[in-house]
Amino acid sequence: MAIDAADMGLLLLGKPCCRQQDQVQIPCWQLEVGGKIPLTAVVGVTGRTITNYEQEDLSYRVDGNSLLNNGLLKFLAVMNILTAPNLWPSLPEICRLRTAFSSEWSRSMPATNDPTNSAAPEPVPFIDLVAQYQNIKTEVRAAVDQVFETQHFVLGEEVDQLEAEIADYCDARFAIGCASGTDALVLSLMGLGIGPGDDVITSPFTFFATAGAIHRVGARPKFVDIDPVTYNLDPQQVEDAIDENTKAIMPVHIFGQCADMETLWRLSVRNNIPLIEDACQAIGAEYRGRRAGVLGTVGCFSFFPTKNLGGAGDGGMITTDDAELAVRLKRLRVHGDVGGYNHVEVGFNSRLDALQAAILRVKLRHLEDWSEGRRQNARRYSELFRGLNLLSSIDPPVTAADQRHVFNQYTLRIRGGMRDSVMEYMRGEGVGCAVYYPIPLHMQKCFDYLGYRAEDFPESNRAASEVLSLPIFSELTDEQLLRVAEVLSAAASSATALKFPTGGVADRRAA
């Protein structure tokens, strides 16, 4: 994280000291500079000049009241420090000092009605698509205008070109556009001949569409529990669940990290069943150098607006290396028509609009930069959490050494039954956060017929009670990242524990 002049105070903070002034204990802060660097002046960011400081060689005491800015020590130091960055504390140390000051100040200072110190921090949104759009507005409008000039709105050249570009991006032989990520899953199941009487193994800890698509084609979702670290399917439990009725495995690359695809691929080959990647959250994710979408029989993507590659509405894509399957998927998306109103099978209407394709082609050119921005933000969160001593109460997301996580969501665990309290506190402070997913699929009323009990998938239950997703969009500023981390730290300190209900189905739903 870059440190600018306004943060110099954080670089120099030493230990707190106090002195008497007008019979009130006012905290002062000793500023220390290691090495022979002249400190020539110190001015408060609030615009008020510091009235008291004492020179003691290279140590200075400064009246903290002149430095308060929204509860944090932050001031300008005019000095020749840029030539000696080796003297700067680490980012975690800066965070620790900043938090220590805020806490000490709130305990030590009398109440004040000074309006210069009461301005509320700017809220941090969970998602900010406006910020993204502002950077590409000209390109998007030109692409949309071109579609209106041609008046070709359904499939056509824009869709053909997007399909070719997505296939190239994923290193797939074929890509087939469709109307949504849900349709991508349904079409893939139909294209592989999966239907009534068939079981498809998948995760209970995911968005509803995964199991909903299986049900939609008449097959039966067969849930297995997740790995507690990655939240992806546990391959050993998949192996144990395969039987004569199993006709496919549908792993979900949850939150932007691929499942353990080599193990699942071996199970797929050994049992002669297809492997359908639900990669709706994971475009650009990599597993051992290969991209999501080419790690199984087919890959399914969503272009919902909040995805890493999101359109201006719904849209989806299927990738595959199977030429025969690609032909079938293309006709299934147009009611099974092979041309000339000749329908050789019953499909349905799932065509990608040219307007969506045009917008997505613009965004695809920026996707790698956005993905790297998300990854960089995730690394910054890790540094901040260490500096704020948060790792005793949270578990940040873990990226496997052989994977590239693209962080469609930055999802951590809040331990100790405090997740709901932490979420409520953060939202109250104007920091966006969300739970994906609060109710596992085996607990959804519409899947009662599957006969699962609440306790059948303990890791999915535990994840549903502990996970919390933080803002991760690539346009987040350093100050916003710090604000999120500091509010999370305060929330964890003030949270009260709530017990996750693990009783009967009625008790779980009531909660």
C-alpha cells in the first residue's frame, strides 16, 4: 500500500505520553524518527496548527487534540524522509499504531461538540459497478451504438466474435453463448443426455441455480459436503457417493477458486461420467496453469452484472472441446432447430443478445487487469488483518499454491458465532458486506423431497453460519480497504456470540 504525506504521522508514531493542560488529561504522542532526518514542521490535517511541541533531539511531543481527524492520528510532516524508505515501519505496524491511537483517544478524551471532528467517514459499498463503468464508458457506448447501427440484436456477428474470444481466453475449442449462467447449466445437462432417474453429485453450499438446473432436467441433486478451507467439493466424499445412478459430477468453483479438479477428473474418467464445471463465479481462475472451463467435459459461465466479467443484464456461456457436443448445444439454445424451422429435438429459447455480447467484448479486454486488482486487494486485506491482530478471530480465504484465485467474492470466516453481530456492526458503519450463502441447499424447502437432514453436511452448515464476504472490486482505494479492515476489527471486538442452530429442520428454518 502506498504511503503518502498525509500518512507520515503513522510512520512516526511512537508511544503515548500525557501532560496536564487546564486540569484535563490530554493524550500526547511522542514522535520518533530513527536516524538523522530533520523534522522541520508539523501541521494538522484539520487545518489547525499544532500549538505545542518540544524538541528533544529527534523526539517531539505534539498536542493530540490538534491531530484528531475522525478518530485517527493523521497529519502532514514536512521532512526529507522520502530518501530513506528503509526507515518506514511495515504496513501491519502502521495499522497497529493507528488502531492503538484511535482506541486510546476514545478512552482518554472528553466529549466534544467540535463539528470539525465529527464528519462521518465515506461509506464503502459492497459492489460499485459505477466506478467500473466510468473507466470504460466511452468504449461501451461506442460498442452499443454500433449494435444499434446494424439493428442485429439476437445472436449474429457480435455473439460469434464473443464466443471466439471467450474460447481463446479459456483455451477451449468451442464456446456457445446463451441467455444466463443458469441456462448454461441446464443446456449442458440436456446436451449430455442427463434426465429423469439420474443423480448428479454437487455441493449444497452454492447458489441455488446449481441444484435448480439439475432438478429442472428431471435429475436428482446428490449433495456431498465441502472442504472447510476452500468451500469446494470434498473429492473423497464425491468418491464415496458415486453409485450406479450417478450420471455426472458438477463441482462449483466457489467464490472464484477452482475445485480439486485433477482428483475429480480421475473419478470422472474411472466411472465414465461427465464432469460439468459450474464456473459461473470463476472466469479467469486457473488450476495448475489451465483455466476454468477446460478442466472438465463442459464449463458453464455467468455474465450477471456483478460477476468479474458482467454484462448489462443476464448472459451465459458454455465452453467445451467436444465438437459433437458443441453442435448439439447450439441447436438446443434455439428450440432444437437445425435451420429452416426443422426441429430435430426439443430445446428452448436461450439466445445471447448482441447488445450483451458487444458490452462483454469491451469488458473482456479489461478482465485481466480487474482480476489482478481483485487479487491485489486480497493481498492487502491479508496485510491489514495481520497488522490489526485479527487472525485470532477470522480465517481469511486461502489460495492453493497451484491455483489462481480471481475473488468473485472475498469470503472469510468469523469464528466464535459472531458473524451476524459483525455483519450488523459493519453495515451500521456504512461498510458493505454480505453472506454467501446463509441457507445450504439441503435445507431449502423445495428440496425436502431429497430427504436430507440438517446434520448431514456439517461443513456446509458451519460455513453458512460463519462466512462473510467483504468488498473486493478492483476499484477499491487504499483508504477504503483500510476502512473496511478497521471497521471489521472494531466489529470483532464488540461482537456478541450467537449459536448456530443445528436442531431439526423446523428449528433451522425458524432461525
